[in-house]
Amino acid sequence: MAKNRFEQVNEIQPDAITLVLKRDADGATGSVVMPAASSGGRLSNDQVSAPLPAQDAFRGAIRLANDVKLAIVVCDPDGVWKPEWGDLYQALD
């Protein structure tokens, strides 16, 4: 079975749900950003979840993306991504 593929980005994207992963003193955490620009007028501002354990944030991003039919991109400057979640790639410009 093919793994899911997720694009790695350097900043929050206006046309996709962005999973932001970080590593700090508390361990690996993540937050999910739902862009107002892609909400079909339902949101006036981007919505950002509270920090969660990284795997919980990943699962939440998947659920949200399935609900609102948007792609997920990943901002992971600290290398938190786990290969079992899927393939992480960077698009060539």
C-alpha cells in the first residue's frame, strides 16, 4: 500500500491546512492552522489550534482536512515528522 505524501513548507499556506510541528522542552508538539482564505467565507481570521502532542496534532489535521476537503502541508523546522505518518517531500520551484 502506498504511503500518503505531504508537502513540507517553510510557512503557513493560505490554500491548505498547515500542520506546524515543533520540538521544545516539553517534547514534540504540533498545532493545526485552518486558513480563513480557504474557509469559503466561514472564517474571518485564520484559526490555530492549541499545541498538542505531535501525533495528536497530525491526526487532528487529517480529520479536519477530510471534513473541509483541503490538502495538508507540513511546516517542520525541527525534524519532528515520523516516517510512519507518510512521505514528506519538498516541492521544487
